Amino acid sequence: MTSSDKILYIGYGFNGEPGLDSLFKHGSFTIVGVVTPPADAHWHRRLYPKGLPVEHLARKHNIPIYQTDDNQEIYRLIKKTQPLSIMMCYYTKIISPEILQSGPSFFNVHHGCHLPRLRGSSNTEWAVRNGINKITVSLFQVVPGLDEGDLYWEPEITITSDETVADMRRKMNEVLRKDLGKVYAHILHPKQSSALSKQVFRRPQKERGATYASSIREEDNVIDWTRPARKIYNLIRSGCDPEVAAVSTFYQGNPIRIWAARMIPTTKVWEGHIPGKPVARSDDGVEILTGDKKYTILLKEVEVNGQRMPAKQAITSIRDTLGLSQLELWRMFQALKKN
């Protein structure tokens, strides 16, 4: 490592703190600044009113913090600090060609499937939602195309069919904290750390098999109980983290967020079958019918009006179907007309 190994670090997401921590612990880099979301970025900061974890770590090491999502401001910051490279652990904007051509190399840590699958946004949620259990922490070079740059590092992580997006992110952060600094040092100075030569490589992505992922918001995560149980269960697993969009349903016309559930086989034959209908309440949770008749969803923990509670406490009757029926929507519409 040399004194010229200056890095500008952009850390917006859940992986910002472990990535920066690894650079501190496993390299002799000079971090010239840490870029984080603007002070008024509610979505990123709602859980951290006293500052993001990556900001606390930067302050501990006396690193300047720049709260911005303005590409031109980042461009000026690059000109001011003259870094050798920029490391991004999630950023919400497309980096313009002007900035990419400004001198330093840009590298991005991407979470999700083996690239080129799931390029784009909300990768971790889509991986769980689509039932993918082989995922990666991918380090690649940033180019004008969306997540199309050459790959340098792609360790694989396995999640089970019952683990949630929170479990997935925890495993990814463990890998980042342990290895990112060492891997990046090897990229810059391969002869000084030849032991990593089998783990670190440079190869172009194959365009064949490329898929893309759109960003997920809360309105995209309302449960359709007519879908198969596995699809519903995967959707619930993809929202069991406070940093991602909530997965919700409605009970007696009011929204409830789902925090914990299980998919269970049913031995009963439901000839009178209504998807979304609660059919049993117990200390374990509330059992809900789905679009297939072989499995039900057992809701275990939910959130109502900002308060988390056992599902049995929130869903007090098996008479009311979950979701919004056409009749409920009609009644709401009539009430609005009267007002």
C-alpha cells in the first residue's frame, strides 16, 4: 500500500458501515471523505435520527462527511480530494459519463444474484422474493451502463428457503467486513497479496442472461392472498427488515405490516376456500388460506399503527378476510362521495 492509495467512499445503504470498517481494518488506505445521503433524505435516515452507522464510524476516524446526492457536488469533491479511486456501497443516482471520466476508477459493491442477473434496484428484496438461494457480494467497476462493468470479486452466499432479507443482509455484511479491504488492496497491488489471486479476478460480464430489477416501494408489497403460498411467503420474507419496503395486508380495512410468518402444509380439504380468510388462531399465530389448497400461511408477528405484536393479538376474529374486498372499496368510495 502506498500513500497515494486515496479513496473517496460513498456509503448510502445497509452495507456502508461494514464496507468502510473493512477498508480501515485490512488496508493502509487514505479515506479522503465519506459521502452519505442528504440530511433531509427521510427514507435513508428515518431509522437513524442520530446519524447513519457509517457516519459514526467516519467520525471515529476523523474522516470528513459529505451529505449529498448531487452528482455535480461529487464531481467537485473528486477534483478537490484527488482520490485514486471511488468505492461505492450503494448510491441512488446514475454516475454520469463526465464523472466517470474525471480520473479515478469507480468500483461498486453490488448485492444480489450472480451478475448479470438482477441489475438495478432492490436486489436483495428481489432475490428473496424470487426464491433465489445462491446470492453474491459482487465488486465490479462502474461504467455508464447499469451494473455492466467488469467483475473483480464475487463470493457466493447461501440462504435457506426460510431465511429472510435481514438474514441475507447480515451474511453479506459479515463477508464485506471480513474481506473487502483485503480484496481491494489486492486489486490495487496484486503482487503484494498474491494469496488472494484465486479469489480476485477481472472478467467482463456476459450479456446473455442479463435481467433487471426495479425499485420496490410499499405499494408494491401488498399481499395478494389469491397467489400460491410459496409466492406469498417469499414476499413476506423479502420485507422482514426495517430498512426495506414493508410487506402488508389489510384487516378490517386497516393496514398491518407482516414481520414474521411460516408456510405450513395443511391436511384439511378446504372445499369452501376463500384466499385471505383466517381459519385458526393459536399461541403460534393466525393461519391464513392462500391461493393453493396444500399450504397455508401462519402469521406470527405483525405491526399495527407502529406497534409490533403477536398476530393473534392483532387479528381477533376469523370472520374477516384479510385484504380489501370490492365491497370494502365500494363502501370507502361511497363515504368519500358523501364528504
